[in-house]
Amino acid sequence: MLSIPASCASVVQGLGPKSGIGMPLLNVPFASAASVATGIAEAFKQLGVKGRAVVWAGDGGTADIGFAAVSAAAERNSDVLYVMYDNEAYMNTGIQRSSETPKYAWTTTTPAYAGGKKEQKKDVALIMLAHGAPYVATANIAYPQDLYRKLKRAAEIEGFKFIHLFAPCPPGWSFDPSLTVEVARKAVETGYWILWEYDDGVFKLNPPSTIYADKSKRRPLKEYLKLQGRFAHLTDEQIAELEKEIDKRWDTVLKLAKAFGK
Amino acid sequence: MGLELIPISRPAPGSGGLTGTWRTLKPLVDLAKCIDCGICWLYCPEAVIDWEKGKKISIDYAYCKGCGICAHECPVKAIEMAPEET
Ligand SMILES: Cc1ncc(C[n+]2csc(CCOP(=O)(O)OP(=O)(O)O)c2C)c(N)n1
Ligand code: SF4
Ligand code: SF4
Ligand SMILES: [Mg+2]
């Protein structure tokens, strides 16, 4: 049973009385998805129904407005699989910045003339890890087999599971829709997005991110940024600064892999 | 009477209407070039490409929105995006 809070995922279902999604789902108020899913999981348990409670929610609905509910569900270790698809802004209402919007990116509320977003991107997956959730992973739409495996694995585990799924938005990031997979792939190849998985106490990188642990194998960040209009105003200094931020993120992830690797 | 008032939708094709009419570019497949790899099927965000190994692909133009992802991702450039006639 899916719970979907207000987002573009509410829209892609189409119009009643038809639904484009072939499984039972509830459209729920913005901040409530993790709590609703907890209730569904409990009801399944009480009634002896074999089923899974799954949330499919945006970055705004998860990392900002729904965050207290997500944190509480993780703390209770509710038997919920939570997927946050991250298009790095509030897209359904017209491209407003969220805590997942990266630094310097243009949105309608962080205009280019004012230098784009001032704050850095929130690493929600690491925050979920710190909650002690039994399964946490990142994923990316350019690697559907990796996502499929992670969903299957997460579904086998009891307790709170969190998947942070990178999902480019053509109008919101200003690029041609034909480049959607290309943009997502470049995010991994430049090291901007890191595929990793924390399962049963073991933290590890997943391919193809494994090879990008070696910085010299990464493509220049510019190759990712230049595909998108939302970064068109960036200076070379700002790009260099973002590259340093990426190095820091890698540093953290590699330390975790070392500390919690097998 | 009561039950009818509950806002429930049921899974059915075309819940967004005939979205193929939104298309401005149409993916045309050159089956002679196609190597039957299934990559377009894997990435089509509308799930309108049918593919079974050995049978090559077919596109359901009633719902294809013409995003061009299939053409961009095809490793042998067997799909070309052609302007729709108006
Ligand atoms: C309580 C509440 N506040 C605001 C809205 C308006 N609203 C609907 S969708 C949305 C954006 C959601 O952003 P995100 O969760 O990132 O999903 P996306 O649209 O990007 O897929 C907003 C602000 C709402 N439905 N309910
Ligand atoms: S153009 Fe887009 S919607 Fe149409 S078949 Fe190709 S990938 Fe699918
Ligand atoms: S991606 Fe290209 S080669 Fe592969 S099945 Fe589709 S059309 Fe054929
Ligand atoms: Mg969003």
C-alpha cells in the first residue's frame, strides 16, 4: 500500500476515476506520509494482512515539511519502506527551493540575479543513517537495475527503510527532456551523486560509484552543470567551490565505508 | 449510495487522457538498425515501449509524449525524433 503526499507524484497518477498506478495507494496530506504509512503497517500487523507500507514522496514533502514525521517513523523503527524521489525543489507548485536544492542553483525563489541558493544541500540519507534505520541507500534513475535491487532488498527487511532517489526534472532544472537519463548519469560520473547502501550494519559503495572513489576517474563537474540552465550563472570560482564540497562529501562517505565496511 | 461518494480511482490505461496528442516530436524506430537490447524499454518514463527479446520493440503512440529519452539512450541510434505534422 503506497502513501503519496502532495507532489508531482500525485499528478502523474492521472485523473479520477482512473489511476495510472497499478497498486493500492492513498493520497495523503503533505506532511503526513510517514505517519500514515506507520498506521498502515500497524493495521497490517494487527489484522494479519500480508502487505507492505511504502511511501513515495518528494524532497519537499520529506526533507522539509514532512521531516518531523519521517524522523519519528525512523525512531519508532516503523515497518515502512520510504522512498524520497529528489528533484531538488518543490516542482509541483512551480520550482521553489527546498533544503535539497543544491548551492547556487536557480529556482523561482532563489533567482540567478541574487546568485541562486545560498545554502547547501541537506544530506537526508546520512541523517536517516544516524537514526539507526536498518536499511538506508541512495539511488539514481539512470541506474534502474540498482534501484530495483535496492527496493527488493529493502522489502525483505523489517523496520524503517529509506531510499534517497535522485530524479532530474527537465522544466525545473532547465534542460531538454531527452537528456533526463544523461543528466542523472552525469551526476554519478562527476561524483556529484554517490551510490551507497547501508545494510545490516555494513556500509558500502555501489557500482558505478565504486570507481569514482578515485577522484581522477571522475568527470569534471562542469560536464554535469553545463547541461542545466539552473546553473548557467555560475562562475568558475563557484564551480571550483562546489567541487571542493563534493570532495568533502566523498571524504565522509569513504570514512563511513572504512568504519562500517566488511 | 454512501460508497459511491468515496473518491476512489481504479487502475486503468490512459488515466491522463490521450497523452500522445501532447507530442511535438515522434520517435520513429528503424528496426533494421535495432539490436534488440531493450534499453529504450528500460528508460521510457511512460512505459509505452513494448519489448520482448527476439521480437524487437513497438511504441504505443496513443500515449507516447515524445520526450526523446529513447532516441537519446539508444546505443545504435535506431530511433529518430521527427516533427509531428500538425
Ligand atoms: C500543507 C500543504 N502546503 C502546501 C501545499 C502545496 N504543495 C503541493 S505539492 C507541493 C510541492 C511538493 O514538493 P516536493 O515534495 O519536492 O515534490 P515535487 O512536487 O517536487 O515532486 C506543494 C508546496 C500542500 N498541498 N499542502
Ligand atoms: S519518446 Fe519518450 S514517451 Fe515516447 S517512447 Fe520514447 S521514451 Fe517513451
Ligand atoms: S534502444 Fe535502440 S537498439 Fe535497443 S531495443 Fe531500443 S531501438 Fe532497439
Ligand atoms: Mg521535489
